[in-house]
Amino acid sequence: MWPILCFSLLVGLSLLAASNVQTAHAQTENPDRKIVYRVEPDYPPDLKRAGIGGYVRLEATITSSGAVEDTNVTGGNPILAEAAVRAIKKWKYEPTSSRTKAKLIFHFVP
């Protein structure tokens, strides 16, 4: 019973990994503001080669003009987090009347 379950799990995970074409992508937990310009993070080559991936969680403060003013890493690999922060600081959001916060999740898939 266990060998069949383990095999099924491995096949499912392989298919899931193969279906993800992008090596890193971001998901916004609270899409209150529209992103008008977005840059995907550069996957650190050493980590990608070593098969190290995972999730990075960030909180970003966005100015009323739409620039990312500040970021706070709330979880994930520190090296992947640096790549995510570098990317998000280049993002632009639609302007609004006040500052807002966004929670983002970046998924790095080797």
C-alpha cells in the first residue's frame, strides 16, 4: 500500500513541477491595486542549479503615486528573498489617493 501511495505522490509532484513553465512568479494576496509595470525576479543561478526553490513572502508599502517605497520579507530563503526584493522595487502600481500595503508571495521553481 505505501509503495503505491509514495509512487503516486512522486508522480503528482513531478507533474506539478513540470507544469510550471516559469521559474519564479509572484502572486498578490490582496489585489486592491493594479500593477501597471512588473519585473520578474532573477533566479539566482547557483540556487537554480542546486535545485533549491521555495516561496518568499513579502509585504510592500506602495506610495500614492504607485512606487514601491519599502519592503519587508516575512518568510523564505534569504537569497531568494533578495532577488524578489530587487524585482519588486522596480514595480509600478496604479496611482491612488493614499499609501497602501500589499502582501506578495513569490514562488521559485528550479
